[in-house]
Amino acid sequence: MVPNQAKIDQLKGMAVAVQSLRSDVWSILRQRDMAAVSMYDFRTVMTERGLTPGHYGLQQRIWRQNVETAFREVRLWQEAAKQQYGLKRKIFRRAAGNKAEERRLFTVLKVGDWLSDPWLHKHTRKAFRAKPKPSRQKLRLSFDSASYNTKRDSEGRLWLSLMGAANRQRIKLCFGRVPEKLTPCGEIQVFFHAENDIQIHTGFDEFHACAGDAIPEPGRKVSTHTRRAERESLSAKAPAAPVDRATTNKPYRILGIDAGRTEAFIDSHGTVYGHGLGQLCEEHDAKTKGKRASRSKLREQAKALRKQAEVARRAGNPEKARRLTRKADNIYAHNLSTGRQTAARSRHRARVRDLIFRAVHEIAAVTNCIAAEKFSQNFSYDRSRKQNRLNSGWMRSIVAEALDAAARRRGSSVIHVNPAYTSQQVRRCGHLGKRTNGSVYCTEGSCPEFRVKYHDDMDAAGSIEDRAADPHITLSMTPKQVREVILSRY
């Protein structure tokens, strides 16, 4: 709903005052003596210079919130300028392997006391001059959680009551019909994009905004009086029929998944999610392995040059020693730097992260509950060095994050199960079999499933799905205890 012109004029007048406030904050914080000042001390500096709330015609709370917002913007811009200028790389090069000097320079840079070091002062000022300042022409206002109230009318519309420029003055804006479980929380920002174009940026609770009915309400502490009142109110109402809280438009109520070799996941029905993950990791692994071999040769060459320089120095030939030392330093500086290597690693992890999150979104779109292994636990069987690289800790952390975040946003819950012997247990008969060449089969001669081969990852996904409802195998059990439970059943 578009507010009337009087409300727009009040908000725009406050936004113009805040724009002047932000300009003053930027001009003060970019001074040299403000490098190490904290947010609390900076508000004192503003007050001492006469830049009080009355100077701008704002309420105390609005003034404080917008000062803190502008303070964070300036500090973020300064950190981005240091990163873009490559100041950390220059510190490593200046320290030349001296760990104490590196620690001192990084400590001075982090606390903002770079004025005490002339070299760091020079390069920090260069970084700030090279970084263009962001545009501050757009009018905007920031309100903290105590500067506004929310209320719903009889028609279900949500009204936002913002603090005005004068005491006991409120500016009411209508959000329209918003679901009852969605209520603005945290900071609110009001933007003016055109003459009468107002945009309100706010946040909602993640659970209520993203989760579906399949996920239970997070626990909260409730007093005894509140519980008694809830019981009395429920007893006064007529008993209602049980309602299935699960989402009905998903084909599977529960689905077990397992991490595959060439894909991100495979479920108990044989569906593949995130195809191409294995090839992506293998290509990056082969490329990284070749680069590491070449870097090792260069490192050995640089070490040999330094040894030759030391021999020449002892033999009384300082000119040759300086020449050989310069060659070794150039190899370390230009051929053994980690900038490109770090950038390539970041790009690879970003691709892997995107593929895994897409796979989890596809899984959550077809099931209400996902059964998966607890990825924080170590694998109970030996793997090759290549498999250790491809199934490293950072990849498992991405999988765990995707299962926690993406599944919740799609309205699916996640059940973690004990990963012990999920890949060795044959789902059809329940015996512990043998896994080899991408298949698993039962080794019990008296079993009807003897020597019948099944796809190992698909069978493991089925075992994970069955274990989600197994009351005898818990997450806290060791692999030895899990094995005893499995053997005791057959």
C-alpha cells in the first residue's frame, strides 16, 4: 500500500538528515587519528564535536543506529580496500619468512594501529586512495528493533509503526497481507529510489520464513503458568481430528541418501543427484597434483641456489653469493607464490558447493524427510590417498551445511544415522557382506541372497533409510557395538 504524501515527506526529511550524518561519519573516520577508534568511542567523538542528535533533528535512537550503520560501512570499505590492494601479500613479502615480523605487522593492521609503523602507514594510505568511495547519493534510513512496532488489523494486514523525528510521533506504513507467522525482526532499512518510490528492507525469522510444516517448532523455555494456561485453553476447545503435518505434494515421506563416487548423492531408488561431482574433483586433483610436482622442483632448485650462495660466501666471493641469493629470492617471490593457487582452490570449492546445494534442493523437493549419515564422524574403513583427497573434510562440511540449510528452506527435515557398516550391510537380507568393484554381495552360504550383487551406493542408501527407524542403533554407538547388534539379529 502506497503511503500518503505527508508520511513520505516526514520520512524523506529524516533521510536527508541521515544523509548529512553519514557524510560526516565518512569524513571523520577517514582521518588518520580515527584508525583504531571503536564504535562506542566514535559516538563519544561525534558528541564532542557537536554532531549530536539535535544537530540533525533526529531522535537519539535513530541517530545512534544510523551512526553505527555508517561506521560499519566505513570499516567494511577499508577492509575491502586492503584486500584489493593486496596488503597481506605485501606483508608476507616484506617479512621474508620472519614469523615474528609477520605476526607483528598483522597484529598492528588488525587493531588499526598502522600509524605506528611507517611502512604499513604508507601502504595503507595507498590502498585507501586506490579504492573508489561507494556512492552515497541514495536516501535511506535505518531503524533498530526498538524503533518500530508491528500490529495486525482485523483484515489480516500488517502495519509497521516507525519512530518519527519528534517525540511521541509515529509513522505508520502498511505491509499488506502477510502470513501471521511472518513478523519483521532485527534492523529495518527504508530506501528512497524515486520521487515516491519507497522500499522497505527487513528480515524475518529463518524458521518461519523457510521451513515447512514437516519440521517441528524449535524448543523454547515456557513458564509453568503459560503451560497451565495453554492446557486450560486446549481443554476448553472441542477435540479436533488429527492432522497430518507432512507436506502432501512430495512423493516420498522418507528417503535415504548416500554419497556416491561419481555423483553427489544417490538415493535408495537409484536416482542420482549432482552428477559430475566425481569428475570435477578428479580433474582438479590431477591438475593440482601436477602443479605441486612442478612447485617441488622449483623449491628444490631455490634451495640448491641458496646452498651454492652459502658456499660462495664462505669461499670469499660475495658478488656470486648475492647473484645466487637474488635468483633464489626471485623464484620464491614470482614462481612459488600462493596467490593463483589459492584463487584456483576457491573457484573449485565454489563449483563443488554450488553442485552439492543444487543436489540437496532436488532431494528436498521430492521428500519430506531425508535420512543421511552423520558426516562429522570419521569413516570406519581404510581408503586410498586419492579417496582421502576427494572426500576431504571441507567437502563433508559443505554437505552437512547443505543438508542443514537447503533442506530446511524446502520444508524437509533431516535425520542423521550412525554410518557404521551402512556400506557393508546387504539391505535385502541384513547380513554383513563384502564390497568390491562398485557392488556389495552377501557371503553367507546359507542365505538365499548368497553371491547376489547389488549396487553398493544404492544398497547403502537403503540401509541408511532403514536405520533411520531402527531403535537399537543410535548415533552414540561405536562401530563395534553396531556390528554386535547386526550380528545378534542373524
